[in-house]
Amino acid sequence: GTPDGRDAAHRYGFDAVRVPIRMAGACDRASRDLAARLWPLLSGADEARLPRRLDGTPEPRAVRHAVALVGAAGAARAAGHDADAERLLTAAAAQDRAAPTYYGAAWVALGRILLTTDLAGRCATAR
């Protein structure tokens, strides 16, 4: 719910994209498996749009943003779709160049580090 006690609609938004990214690099298999389960919901024609309903469809007010692509890359990586993860990280960088934001640039850089290197820890590239 919201701070004033009203219920808010549940959704996958700008605050939630960190979940598949961080869980894709987790040391425990269960966390990586949970991130992988998001791949079918975050892949497809609307990969770059946020926020999304919990069934994966973009909300009517959804916008294109680089961070959506980085979140989808995390889910792809966790699901073992490395080529898709790389494609999405490349698309995220292009999207951020086209419509730059601090948040997008930060997550493009962090996503690349967390999903493709072990700079953040030895489990980041574990399977």
C-alpha cells in the first residue's frame, strides 16, 4: 500500500528493475532461478517499457527507458540466454544515448558490471 494507507496497484517499475539484475548475480541458485522466471515476462516487443503489470504487459502510461532493458538483461542472463542479455545491454546503452538520464546511465554501467564481470564479486557470473 501507499504511505497514506490507500492500496496501490502492484507493478514492476523503476524501483523493481534492480531485482532481476541483483538476483542474476547471486551466489545461491534459488535466487538466480527466481530471476530466470522473470525472463518470459520481460522479454518481447515491449522490453524497453516501464512500468509493467505483473503479467508483464506495459501499463498504459509506460515509457521507453534504458533501465527496463537492463532489468530484462538480468532476467535473460539468469535464464541462460547470454546472447539476449548482451543484446539488451547494448540496446540499453543505445536507448540511454538517445534519451539520456542519470538513472539510465547508472544502471547501464552497473548492469554491464554486475551481469558480465566478476568485479562486484565472484558469484556475479556464476551459473
